[in-house]
Amino acid sequence: MIKKIFISLIILGVISFVFLWTMFSKGIDNQNRLIIFLKETIPIKYSKAIRDTLFIIPDLKKRNEFLSKQVKKYEQGLSGEIFFEQELNTKKKKNKYYIKEFFLPFERLDNRLGWAGEENSLRAHYIESVGDKVMSISGKGKTIYFKKENINKKKLDQKEIKNNIKEILRKNSYKLVGIRDLFIENNKVYISLQHKDQKGYSVSIYRSDLNFKKLNFELFFKTGEYWNSYNVFSGGRIEKFKDNKLLFSIGHSAVKHKPQDRNSLLGKIISIDKDTREYKLISIGNRNPQGLFYVERNDLVINTEHGPKGGDEINFNFRDKNYTPNFGWDIAAYGTTYDDKKIYKMDSHSKYGFDEPFKYYNPSIGISEIVFLSERKSFDKKNYLFVSSLRAGSIYIIEIDSKFQKILSEDKIFFGKRIRDIEYDEENEVFFILFEHVPSFGVLKILN
């Protein structure tokens, strides 16, 4: 009897080892329930020890593959060569997609620094299409472009665009913390730039005429807000809006009570007049808005924002109501502090006078940019939100009704790679994606 139990335990151990080895070597979905359970159960110091001993071979294999890819990226320079192609099913196998990735000539994200590493602030990159071209900017301010038609070739043939960002930093004695977004409209290029000076950390918008030879940026909008220490809650998204205005998101920057203070821009989404540069509050009580999208036909501002530990949100803001929503931060949140303290109003937003999110994710997915496709643009004449994520390495596909009131279905595409930016290109009927790890430019097309 003892011998049978012993043999059974050995078999169970072997099966468990093979199962975990397979998951580890092929990539892990951080939203998998088993993975979430293991992460919450096993202390970090022990999980790292297991990774560095029991699974050292697949870990080293992954590192070697990654380093080889990095060497190839630097050797090919600005060619933007294609290096990955694959067909993917959604989780529910409703639709099939095809993804291909091209090298971008920017620095890779360094996972060893952790999600709050300041150096990684310079390694968050962004994309924007304009006419027949696609432009991209690195976290350090390097700008490139390529012809959109090149997505159908083996390389993007990228060209560098000179700019005066270093001159701006030198002239003002600024230390660059990182670029926070790139936006192009009406032959104007806008970037949000986070810097550090003698007063502390701040974020502002700079604007240049569109020019593929050189971009000469000038200060467009200064928030005038400062915070004392580095954090990842700066916001910085720029998006189109109505009446000759832009939308701009500003994070709470870990400054307590400011998101509820209407005299502060921290924890807000604002509109900025492109001529007068005057601003108005669009929403307050925001934590760290990472995605912005304006639906002109419905006069709707959609934003995504990171929750604390849990509670990433998708928020709807209908502007025809002539009302400034308050999304509750830093009083209400569907999550806890990172050390699991329940200091927020977690049971409800509306109960305490705040606006409810359209949807929230618990556990957090590391929510980032969002795209809305109406029935006029989608492949099956339905309304969809495509929500990109950092932590979960996925695009979440949410079908909604025409009145933006109900979720009709949900699905997701798992890539296993952090997604910083996403945009839909109507001309080619594809999504452009900025993957962080390599980094790379992805082209995603539905095959159904």
C-alpha cells in the first residue's frame, strides 16, 4: 500500500512538473486562475527561487532567445524587418486573427527593474498613423516613420526624423523622465513629455508642425502641476475632441486628495482649446488614465485607467449631459492598496456619490489604450471595444449595444506580450500595435 502511494506521488509530481514546465517555457497568461492562485499563495521570494532553480533551463532558454532577438534588432538598424508571424484564435475561438511583428529601433523594456522602475519610463513608446505613413516616438524622444504600404512587405524601411527635444531639455535644465503619448491632427504633431526640474516632476504638452525632415516642438500646454518623487501615475494621453479642442489625461501622481480638488489638474481629464489653450474639466476623480477615445457620433469620451491592486476601469462620459463626472479616486475604488489594505470604498461608487465605471477588472489587467469600432467599421456590423493591456498581454474584445449601456459578449486575444499602444487603420482594416518587450510594431488582422 505504501509503495503504491509512493509511486502515485512520484507520478503526480512528474505530471505537475511537466505541466508547469510547459506553461513556463511557452509563456504564462497572468490572468489564468491557477497562476493567480499560485501568485497569491506562494511568497515572491520562494517563487523566484523556484524559477531560478527548478525551472532554470527553460528560463535560460527564454533569455537566450530574447538576447538573440535583441542582437538581430540592433544589427538590422532602421530596416524594421519582420521577425514573427502567427495565426491566433480568441479565447472562445469565435474568431481567428493573424499577427505579424516588425522590429522597432528603440530600447526594450527591462523587466528586472519592475513595473515601477524609473528607467522603464524612457522605454515606453507610442505610434500614430497620419495619411499614408505611420510615425512612432520612443520614450527618449527618438522619432521615426515609415510608409503604411510597407506593412505588406518583409521590412518597414523606417526613416528617422530629427527633432529638437534635446534642445528643449537643455534650454530649460530639464531631465527627461519619458514621453507619454504621440498624437497627430491637422498637420500638427503633439507629444506629452514628463520631466524633472528643481521644482520636482511634471508633465506638459509640446506641439510641432508636421514635417518628416525635422520636428520643431514648442510648449503648447503646461500643467503647472508638480510632485516630489517619481511614480508611474502621470497619465499623459492626448486624443481628438470636438470644437477645435484636444483631450488630455493627467494622472493623480500619488498626491493624496488632489483628484477630488477641482483647483488641481492631477487626477483629471481635461479639454484644451487648440487656439486659446484654455482648458475645461471633462472628468475628475481619475487615478491614472492610460486610454482615451472620443466617439463623435455619440459625443462620448471613453477612458481606461489603472486601479490600485484590482479595479482597472473603463469609464463612459457622455458630454451631451453637460455634466462633469467624478469617477471616485482616491475615495472609491474596486481594489485594495498594494499591501492588501482595504482603505477605499470598495462596495460601490454610486452609493457614495461617484460615477460607476462601465466595466472594471479584478484582478487588474494593466489596462492601456482603447479603440472603439462601430458597426460601420467592424467586420460583422457590431459595436466593439478593443482594450489593450500591459500585465495581461492581451487585447480584450467587448461587444456592446448601440446605446453603450450593455455588454453583449466578451472575448480576448492572448499574446503574452505587454501592449503599450493600439490604433485601428481603416484603410487596411488592421490594428497597429506597439508591443513593449522587443519592442515591436504589430499588425493584427481578423481572418474571419
